[in-house]
Amino acid sequence: MKKIIGALILVSLYSFSTSKITEVNLKENIVVVGSSFTLINDTKNKVSIYTGSGFVTLNKGSKTSISCRIGKEVRWAKSGRKGDVIFKVENKHCGKTLKLSKMR
């Protein structure tokens, strides 16, 4: 019986984690669409950015996946501190591959 209940819980958790989640945070005006986008460093320099949820260092030609939280700011970073805003995440970014040089 315990195995059946455990299996049902796992199936429920799996189906919940694979579904698209939509969340609205009215305090910060951020909408989570349940998707992500890819940002490629196509510049000639190594750069550090703040993705809205953490700091990432991108070598030239490398890429990172960023959650698609509408309204969240992607910023330059230096020594673990947030810098100037590069761009704000918009609905049109979700599911796309973006080049850093085009976002400046």
C-alpha cells in the first residue's frame, strides 16, 4: 500500500513539474510564463551579468539559459554586484535565442 501511495505522489509531482506554470507577482509586476530563453555572448570579451536570479560569467561565444520572468531586469555585473540594466525581459524573448550584442 505504501508503494502505491508513493508512486501516486511521484506521478503527481512529475505531472505538476512538466506543466507550464503562470504566476503573477503584483508587488514587483513580474509575470512568470514558465519558459526560458538563451542569451549568447557574441561579443569579443568575457562578461559578467546578473540574470535576475543569479550572477553568470560568460566567456566569448558561451551562452546561458535565463528564466522568462516578464519585467525582470538583466544587468551587467562586476565583483558580484549588480550594474546597469542591459534589458528587461519581455514576452517576445521567451523561447528565443538572443545575442548580447543586439541587446545593448
